[in-house]
Amino acid sequence: MKPTIAISIGDLNGIGIQIALQSHDKIKKLCNPIYCINNKMLKKASKLLDMEVPKDFETFKTKGDFEIKPGQVSKKSGKFAYESFIDAINLTKNNEAQAVVTLPINKESWNKANILYKGHTEVLRDYFAKNAIMMLGCKKMFVALFTEHCALKKVPKKINEKDLTEFLCDFYKSVKASYIQVLGLNPHASDNGVLGDEEVEIFKAIKSANKLLDKEIFKGPVVPDTAFSKANRKTCKYFVCMYHDQGLAPLKALYFDESINVSLNLPIIRTSVDHGTAFDIAYKSANVNKKSYINAVKEAIELINARK
């Protein structure tokens, strides 16, 4: 029996709805998707795209009615994207769906709509009162982010043994990997304190986590500039990064089209595309890359089956 997956439609001024419509026939073979969008907004989007809505395109009546403005930051589109996400979470929480898959949002649009969160993971963390972990990647490589949407100058202050130890243990319990590398913060992983002292806290956290797990799972602090070399990626698939771009810059350089976003350490399953709203091509291109979305759906199904 195919699982039911709630699809959060993302920002309607972006490419999300086009991805959903163009992928529907393929996605329908994998699962029973419920799209969190109302029929009125769906018709507006399909008309702008000059696309027919499939007859079996099941919708959940997310509230909202506004003019779609392709490629523009909009308070109304930001609010609708947020409501679509909340509807998808509730469908999954209430067992009407087995997972949530999210299409891209625009953080500035959320901000204009006075939504206090910077992204999906922060919403999930607050909604479930759990330390949700953001992991991104593909079958070849995954990166977990210790800090996410955080100003770079604030990152060093957030690195401490207690919080990082808890993060590492939660991450291991989520992925069950036998070998995980933890990157240092500073160049050369500080060269034994010459370039900084944050690595002391990282080392202590690695030691504490391995002791708590009674396994030598974590290695590091690993020198960041060689962590993602071809040779190192042959021996390690999972990496813990101290900040957003430390993990995402190499990931997107290597696997941009196929990477996904997975929220770990939660009572529900949530996966997402690992790209933005692409406002520059929204409602302009006849075809958009759907690989990340399809991979996100496939990963959600794998996680559903793993929980059975």
C-alpha cells in the first residue's frame, strides 16, 4: 500500500507549484500526495503556467486568496507558504499522512508576513519542542549543521561541550552511522590552538559523545578544508559542520541538483528540496529541475518504511 504524503506547496511566487504539477504523474506512482493548497490558488497558478491541473491532484484547502506575483517577495505569499506548512504538519501529526515533504519558501517573504521563524526547521523545533537537526545531502554525502541560520559572528559563542555532545548523540541515534566526522571551526582545525580555541570544546564533545554511546563513532575535529576531498569522501559519508556554509558550500558544489533536506530527531518525518524559490525563472521556464523534489519524496518513503 502506498503511503500518503502531505506536500507543503512553498512560496507560490516561486517555482514550487510548477515542480509539483510537472512531477505529479511520477510522484503519484510512489505515494498518495495531498497538496496543501486550495483550488482557487491552484487555478491561478496553473493559469499563469498555462498548465492543466491533473484530475487526481488532491488538495487540502489551505486558507488564502491573493494575486500571484511571479518572482516577487510578498507578505501574502509568505503567509500562505507558512500556512501550507502548518497544514502539512497537522495532517502528519493527526496520522492523515505519514510524512511531510516541503517545497521552497522565501525567508524574506516570511519576515514580511511577521512570521518569527527563519525556516522550516525552526518551526518544527518549536512545534514539537524537540531539538530538530537539519541534515542535507544525497546518498553519496550528508552534512548535519550544528548551527543553521545564524550570523557567522555568533557561531563561536554557540560551540560548547554540553550542547554539541547532545547534538552528536541525537544525530547518531537518528542516522545510526558507524563513522561520522566532526569538522573544526577554524582554519587547520586551529593548529593546536594557534588559530583559535573552539576546537577544545569540539574535541571534548566528541570524546563525551563517544563515551556516552560506548562506541568510537565520531572523529575530529577534522580540518575543514580537506574534509570534503575526494579521498576523504571515500571513507566517510556523514559530516557534522559547525555552521551553515561550511557544509552547504561543498555539498551544493558537488551535488546541487540531487541533494535534499531532512529534519531529524522529530516524531514526524519531514524531507524537503535543497534549493530555493528560483524567483528569477518562476513562471518563465517551460521546465524546471525536479530531481531534488523527487529525491525528497523517495527519501520520505524510505524513512516511512524504516519506521514500520
